[in-house]
Amino acid sequence: MRGAVDLSTRVGSVVFKNPVMTAAGTSGHGVELAAFFDIASLGAIVVKSLSAEPFPGNPSPRVVSAPGGMLNSVGLQGPGVRAWMEKDVPLLEASGADVIVSIWGRRVEDFARAAAMLRDAPPCVKAVEVNVSCPNLDDRSRMFAHSTSATAEAIDASRCGLPLWAKLSPNVADIVEIAAAALHSGAEALVLVNTVLGMVIDEEHRRPSLGALRGGLSGPAIRPVALRAVYDCREAFPDAALVGVGGIANGHDAVSFLLAGANAIEVGTATFVDPRAPLMVMKALRRFCQRERVAGLSELIGMAHG
């Protein structure tokens, strides 16, 4: 008889029933996936990044397929934090799901404004994922996550009484250096990683396929990049909370990220193939633990470090 498996995990100060979450930008702002499965069965729902005010996003086309994944240039379109709090949060609360809200801004003060609107968030909102992988208009539109000082400023500005998670970009020379800045400025956890910058050319029209020219590559193609980021940050910060994201599509992927040092994982692009992908990953992880007689995730997390 297979023994019981405890899939609960701690990310910073928050304990989740299991380590499998959705990834920001891939499952909507609320309960969109509830039509396919019980979203409360996941560790948490991570909603699409929100700014303080409504934002229209980029011109179309916004999504294009690529080898091993897809590129998107949606451009962080969203209704704004206030509208989300009024319309979507009550539905999320009623679903019983734990929620991680992702925020972004074009200037440091934008992060502060977005975070301030979350001070009255209900208990179902467990943490704020600070998406610093967005253009900083005060730094020639260079990403916040490309600068240690800009990352630190954005994290510090996002303080609102909720735990802060820093979502970092892989498009840097040394992600450990950026991660250190995020942790030192108050982030409880690191979310590793956002998309890889890329481009697809339309040969027939002889121009880039995306309306914004460049986009973010996600899916299995970036899984080794994300896995390396998690491994390197676990080595550098043995006690930090890490959330792995990037091309996770099945139980084997989830186990690899846990072994590399992730305390939790997020499933994103796979939901475009099957909206039930996060649930399938969670069930596959449970089966792996049962088969290998793993009683709890502490027997997996970070074990690839020897």
C-alpha cells in the first residue's frame, strides 16, 4: 500500500498545500481556469501582472509560435489593481483558492501606487509577486531586473504588508547579483525566471512577426535556463525561498526544479496546450512521490546539490 504524501511547502512566511501554482500572464486575472478544474486544489493562482492603472498593452499580433514554445508581446495589458480588486478578487475568494497577485510599473512610484492598493486585500491574497522584468522609463526603458539598484528600489517601493516575491529576468549576465539585491531590499522569495527575449521573422512579409517586434520566449525551450537560475540561486542563497518557472509541463519537470532547489513551481505556457496542465503536474508529482516513497518535499528540495 502506498503511503501518504505531504506535498505542503513553505515559500518564505507562507505555507501552501502543494508547490504547484499557475504562472503570471498565462491564466488570466481571476477564475478563468475554474471552468476546467477546481483551482483551489493548486498551491496558488498567480494572476496576470497588474499596474496601478488600466494599461492597453502592445499592438497585435501579440503571440507567435516558436521552436519549443511561444513568443508573446502582450505588453502587460490589464484592468488595473482597483478594478481587479472589485471584480475578480471576490470570485477568487469564493473559489477557495490561495492567490498571488503580480504587479508591475514603468517607474518606481508606479510599484508603490499598485502596492498601496493591495493593503486591504482579503486573506486569500497571500503574497505580491513584484514583476521587475518590465521597462524602467527612468532608465532608458532598460528592465528594472537588469539593474541591481532599480530592482532594489522597485522591491522596496512595493512594501504593503504582504510578503514580496521578486520575479527576475534571465536576460542578465549574473542573475545571482540581481537576486541578492532583491533579497536585501525585502523580497521573501525569488521567482525564477521570466521569459527570454526573442524574435520571429515572417519570411513572406519580410518583417518581425510580432507587432512589438520583440517578445518573450516561454515554454520548454527555456526550461534549462530557468533550471540553471534556480540551481545557481540555491547555491548562493541556501536559506532563500525560490519559485521555479519556465517550461514546466509535467511531473518530471517539477521534480527537476525541486531537486535544483525550488520550494514551489509555476506552470504557465503548458496551459495554452491544456488548461488542466497545472493540475496534471500536481497529480504527476504526487504519483512520483508515492512511487519513490517520498513522504514530504523536504526529501527532494535542493537534493541535486549533493
